[in-house]
Amino acid sequence: MNPKTPHICIALMDDPYYKQSAIRVAGALARAGYKVTLVGRRLPGASGGGTTTAQAGVGKAGASGGGPAAASQPFRQVRFSCLFKKGVTSYAEMNIRLFFYLLFHKVDLVCAVNLDTILPCWMISVIKRVPRVYDARELFTEMAELVARPRIQKVWLRIERGMVPRFPNGYAVCQSIADEFHRRYGVQYAVVRNMTVLEDHPRSPRPLEGPYLLYQGAVNHGRGLGALIPAMRSIGLPLVICGSGNYMRECRELVKHYGLESRIVFTGQLMPTALRQYTDHAYAGINLVEREGLNQYYSLPNKLFDYLHAGVPQVTMDYPEYQRVQAAFEVAVLIPELTEEEIVRATQHLIEDPLLYSRLRNNCEPARRLFNWQAEEPVLVEVFRRLMPVNIR
């Protein structure tokens, strides 16, 4: 690559090895002609080394969320093995590591993914006099984990109020969050939805025998698992939970408490290609969010699109962003509130009504042609091109 090629560093608190949304963004920017580095932390027990170079856009990377088979531009992943694994100290350590990494490496533009990396990105942008972009994957201060802890929420609100107005250039994961940032701070953020790459690939091998329900994604507080697990006592299919997070211990305790060990399977964190096996063969996907803050109410997680692209009907929430998708193509059964009774009602309705199931499944094909990463990618690239033009020969 030409040494004059603009270098974009994307900073995130998560492990970039597993973060499909970050891999898609890096792949898109690499295909647009930029040198790209994803900088994050290596989670305990995670695969891979500390620094890797991933192919953005070639076949296998595309299947992992890197992008369609359109280019072979590389991007790097830098992963810090932190001493502190959780709490304030882990955030502090990661921010210090990010600051010094960005300080001592050439960077022409910094991108902060969520509020927990915004401080070092702002400082480096000021020190090096380079442009900065905010990637609002979440309405961070309205996350359930913070809404439940008002003192900590106030700290993050101060950071948000001080920093977001200093990031006039950015993009949000959905229209509702973009509108909220405009209302709060007057910033005009683009909308880049976290959609699945449109690709036609051979059907993956079946990971389990028989039909099953699938929950994929973070196993965190606020994701409805406290209602879903006991609801499984009255649902006629087993459940597979793919992912890990801060609610995993409680989930296992609930499974044991209700005697559901034979009906609920935990796979842990999976690489995207392995996760796709479970998604491809699921009978239905489960996508639940507790309304404990505006972030949850405005959420538009990529699992909605992963299910849709796999042709898998789903049970999800009757929230604004889900309603937008449902208004275009009926692909889900929406529930008005997150209770065991509503989960059982909607899921059993999907299991027992073959006409409904067939209609939702058939609607997934035209829906995936409309809702896909290829449609979002030009919007993303334009955000960066306005700040950092690049010429591709």
C-alpha cells in the first residue's frame, strides 16, 4: 500500500476478533482505499494473537462479516491483553493503552466506537490535529447497565455532554439514535445500520439434530433472558444460546433452577462462521430487549438481520426500529411487552401456525435484498470521504 494512503484507526472497547460490526466497517473502508487498523482488547479465553492482519472483503472474510467478495484490501487488528478485566479499572487501563498506542503510531483519522473510547480519540485528534469520527453503536448513557446505576450513569452523561458536541462528524446505528443525538446536541449524524452482508453461500452443515430456537448475541443484562429461560418450560422446541456476557452466570443458574438442562444449550462465544451454522438451521430466532432505557427501546441489533438473511422467522419486540423493518416486510412476530406469557404466546403461534411460518420465511428473501450491508456501505464511506478524501488508481 502507498505510504501516503490515509490511515484510519478505529478504537473499540470490545474484541475486534469477534466484533462483526467493526469488521464490516473496517472492510468497507479498506475497500474504499484507506489503510485501516481496528484497535481493541483481547478478551479472556479468546482465540488469535495480539496483532493480526485480516483480509477485508475476500470470500472468507466476507462470511465473517468483513464484506462481500469485492476486494482484497487488508486491515489490521491490534488487541491489547489487559491486566484488569472488568470495572472502572478495566476502562481506565484500556483508555490509557489506546491513548499511547494512537500517540506513537501514525494516524490520519481516529474513530471512536461508543462513548467508552471517546476520550483518548478526542485527545489524540487535538494533539495530532487530525479529524475525528464518532461511531454511535449504542445510545451509551441509556444502556440498561447504566440506567440501573444512576451514579455511574451521571458520570457517563457528563462525558457525553462534553464530548459528543466536539464530534460533529459521526454516524448512528439507527434513525432513532441519530434523532436523539440531534435533539440533545444538535449534531447531524448519518445513519449506518448494522446489517448483514448480502451473499449467497452454500448452506452450512447442520450443527444439531432436529429443530431448535436460537438466541445469538451478547448474554447481557437487559436482553430478556430472565424471561426467556423460564418461558422455555412451555415452548415446544429446545433453545440454543450462542454468545457470552455479564448475565451468563445468572442464565446457567436459571436453567438449573427450572430443570431445563436438557432443553437449553450454551455454546459460548463463537467465530462468525461457526455462528452462521447455528443461524442457518434454526427454526426461529429470538431477539428480545428489555425496555430499561432509551438505548434498548431504540435498538436495532444485527441479529435481526442475521436471522432475516438466513431465512429464519423471528420473535422480537414491538419497538420503533423493528416496526420500520416489519412495515417493509413481515418477517417476525412482534410482542408488545417482555413477559414469559408473551414469549410463549408468540413462539407457540409461530410453531403451530404453518401458514404464518411459511409467509414469514418467504418474506425473508425479498427483505434481505433490501436490508443488507452493501446498501449501507456507501453511506459509511461518504462520512469518512468528506473528512479524508482518498484517490484510488
